[in-house]
Amino acid sequence: SFVLAAAQFASAHHSFAAFNMAEEKTVTGKVKQVEWTNPHIWIWIDVPNASGGTDTYGFEGMSPNYLERRKWTRSTLKPGDTITISYRPLRDGKNGGMFVNGKMEDGQILTMGGGQ
């Protein structure tokens, strides 16, 4: 039922169950889109693949309010920026996961945590 599904979503909302917290992976790609939305931002990047194309990866981040207090802005990441992202992968094997940190081409480190 809808009520049961909504309750399961609400209980999973602040859970790390979707992510393999014991593993960390890294990919490099170009920012495709940043969704600066509540409750969490999403960063989408295009990563080159072995067949000469690209695969889109999605990374869940913290809330805009949390990130603004850590000097992030809506324009911290822009489409076309190259970034290397370290992340906790999705348990289902899909491309992406939970954003841990990122390194921009100019060497700037972006984190979701306290220190920059």
C-alpha cells in the first residue's frame, strides 16, 4: 500500500542502506548537472567508458543548507567542470553512490564534511 511504501521511504531517507559503506571508489568525469535541491543535492557526471562513449553517474550529497555553511554555492560545480569523485558505491551496482569528496582540475578539494 502507499502508506507502507511511504513509511519505508521515510525510514530509509536518512539511512546509508543503499550504499556499500565498506567500499570507496573513484571516477573522473565532466559535470553534467547539479540538482541543488532538498533534502539532498545530486551531482551528475559523465564518465568515459571503454567503448568510447560516456556513462552517467549520480552522486547523492548533503543538503544545500548544510553545504552553504561549508562554503559551497549553487555555482561551486558547473556543467563542463572536470572532477574526480570518491564515493561509496550503490549496493545495487548502478553507476554512482554517496559523494565522499571531489578534486577539481585546479586541485581544489570539495568535501561534504566539515573541513575544506
